[in-house]
Amino acid sequence: MNVQIITMTDNPLKVIWTAARTCYSALTPTELWASDVSPEEMLRLVKSIFRSKHLSVVEHASVTFAVSGVSRTLLAQYTRHRIGVSISVQSQRYVSEQSAKNNGQFGYVTPTKISENPAALQLYQEQLAVIQETYDSLLELGIPKEDARFVLPGGADTNFVTTLNFRSLLDLYTKRVVVSGAQSEIKELVESMVQAVVAAEPWMQDIVAELS
């Protein structure tokens, strides 16, 4: 799995602060944006916003990620989060999974419980090899990729670009990381997303800590 930020709202702390202050200030948004306010003062207000759950203003900041090497099973879970989340996915209709184009085997993700069990791992890899042979044979019979893909498993890997506003990102973090029960792969994905944002915007660590 690889998760990288492509782009993010410039100065998201001040964007959120400006949106929040606009609601209660006689100053215009332009005047607020141009004002000389310290990061500490902005963060105090933003923390208060999160505690009070008045989160519409947080939606003005967003982040776009490039994600690769995750399973189609994860994709099905991730796309359940639709509000404030956009996604563009590599298509199995147009991108071939033929062995000749994929070093003999289509890309796949191995769950940890399987990789830790040698007998299970062998069984898993043998089955994936059979699926690859079936997929190749279907293409050789003239079956189009969009139909041959029906034999591919949930473990087949994929890539996507996704954009979330900060409110949606933190909602995703709460549901897939803070609350127990999430499958390990999507938990790893969301943790990686949030860690990348925190690395770029260290003030976010305080917000994430209060959610945990």
C-alpha cells in the first residue's frame, strides 16, 4: 500500500478559522483572511469548533491522496463513505490483468492472517494462480476484459485518487480507526492518510488526539 498527498488546501488552519470567524464577525471574509492572527489563536478557535461539533466550517479545507496497491475489498468498504469524499478508480474494464502484462500474476493483496499462516498462504497463492490462468484463457477465447474481470477476486489490487474535506477525513478516521472492528487494511489506509496530513499540518495532531 502506498498513500501520498497530491495536493491540499493552502493554509487550512487559517481557511477554517476565517470561515468560522465570518459567522460571528462584522468584518468581511477578505478582511479576516488578511488579518494578522497567530496560529495559537486560530487553533484555539478550531479546537472549540471540534468540541462543539459545529463542523460545517471544517469542510472548506480538503486534501487529495494518490492511493495504490490496495484491494478491491478495501475499495468496496471505502466507497461506503460518500459524503464529502470523491474517488477516481483504476478500471478493470480497460486495464488488462493478463499475465503477460503483469509479470505472470495480477497484483493482489494478502491479508495478514493468511500471510502469517504458511499453509493458508500456499493455498491462497495457488488459487490466485488458477484465477490468472482462467482470466488469460477467457481473453484468448475472445471474451472482453470487462467480462473476463468477473473471475478476479476481491484481493486483486487497484489504485485510486481520492479527495476528502477535513470533516469527512476525520469522520472516516473515527469510524475506521478509533471505533474498533475495522478490517486491518482499511484501518491502515485511513491511519496513513491522517498521518500524512498531520506531517504536513502538525496542528492537526491536537485535533486527532482529541478524537482518539
